[in-house]
Amino acid sequence: MDLSLLMKGILIGVIVSIPLGPMGLLAVQRTLNKGRASGFFSGMGIVTADTIFALVAAIGLTFIINFLNEQKLYFQILGGMVVLLVGVKIFAANPIKQLRAFRLKRVNPLEDFLSILLLALSNPLTVLMFVAVFAGLKLGGDLTSFGGAFFVVSGIFMGATFSWFFVSSILTHYRRKFRLRSILWFNKLAGGAIFIVGLATIFSLFLT
């Protein structure tokens, strides 16, 4: 067992799971509005998508990467439109109604997981990010064997899972200190930020 490759994978997993992107903000918003379970399983949807993309990048499926490059225009348009809609939905979300619904209806982990997984999979260009990360860390030679690829990708899954467990736990711990008005403003900020990311994704197509 190559512990160095596993540790590098864990480090990559922790870094790529930092909730700065639109999917991360969505998972954070769900944690604040619906609780720890919803936030964690939403995060696991992102983790699963990232693991799939990392696996594709690690085993060097050249033809898939070439296909993604050739069709990136369509993926960017689709992904941008979906992110726009998510941003609008979060911006318009009413935390009072969400909290009432949460009390009356139990969190559905599978629904939270699948909804973000499908959303994250709509941006397969993430594969290219992992290709760049692997190249930057000079892991190309280590990924030529099945064992090397297995340890790195397993590490990414473990690191990202731990990261989302930590993030959802911390947010839940401080969640009670957030007033409804604070959560409302977070919804506005998160929704606006996600909307801008989607808008920027679409507009960037006309600038290249």
C-alpha cells in the first residue's frame, strides 16, 4: 500500500471540496436551512461527482477527455443555465417556510444527494481540473498503474468526505446562533453569487 499516494489524494480531496463554488454554496445553504444531514449528503453528491471525474482523469481516458473538450461549449451552456436557475431558487427561498417544512417533513438524504450529484455531473469539464492538478503534483507516472490510480482516487474520496463532514458539523454547531434574518440574507448572498457564476459561465462563451 503506497501511503504517500493515499495522503496526496486526501490532500487533493480536502482542497477541491472547499465550498467556494456554486455547488458548495448550495450545500452550505441547505445545512443552514435544513440541518446537518441535508448538508452532509448534499456535500457527498459533490464528492461522488468529483471522485468519478478524478477516476476518469487518473486512468487517462484520452478519448473521453477529447470528447469533453470538443463538446465543452454545450456543457458550459447547459451547466450555466442550471446554475442560474439554482441561484434564482436560493435567492427567492424563504427560510421561515423551509424551517416549517423541515419540522413537518423529515430530511430525505437520497433526494439531497442525487439532486446535487446530477447538478455536479452537468459540469464534466471538472475532469480537466483534475488532469491539471495531477500534472501539477507530478502524479502522471504514479497513475499509470491500477494500484497508483486506486490509492490516489480513494484518497480524494476520503479527504473530500472528511472535509464535508467537518464543514456540515461546524455549520450545524453554529446554526442555532443564526437568526432567521441572517439565514435570509445568506440565502440572498449565496443565491446572488451562484447566479453570477452561472451568468459569467454563459457570457464567457461570447468572449472567447
